[in-house]
Amino acid sequence: MGDTGRRSSVPRQEPSAMPRLALYAITVCLLALAAAVVSFVQGSWLGVVWILLAGLSSNMTWYYVRRGKLEREAAEAAQGTEAAQGDRSVTG
């Protein structure tokens, strides 16, 4: 029922260019902007709430994109460090 110790021969999937949560947040942002426009066109002040939600989701998008970028850079740096250490052990 536990780990059998076998490794998968399928290579790991590379991370996408934009994290999934960032895509969800930008979708919410765009929908909130559309809802704000509709609310204001209908003469409702409820559009102010939609604008605030759009601002919040926009900030969330920025955060998740930035976090994903930093994680990718850290992973690349770790791979570079491992490769450099492996080269030294072979030549040393």
C-alpha cells in the first residue's frame, strides 16, 4: 500500500509560465471589471464593490506571478549548484 520504491520513467512536467492561481486571480479580476461596468451603466453604486474586488484580485495575480518567478529562479540556481558540485567531484 505504500511506496514500492519504483521510479517513474516519465519525465516530470515543467512548471507552466504562469501559476494556476495567478490565472484564476486574473480571471476574477477581469470578471469583476466587467461586473463593475455593468453596474455603473445600470446606475448602481454596487460597482464600487466590484472595483475593489478587481483591485484585490489584481494584487493577488501580481503576487502569484512574482512568487512563481522566484521559485523557478531558485530551482534553476539549485540545479546549477548541483551540477557544479557534481563536476568538481569528478575532476577532483
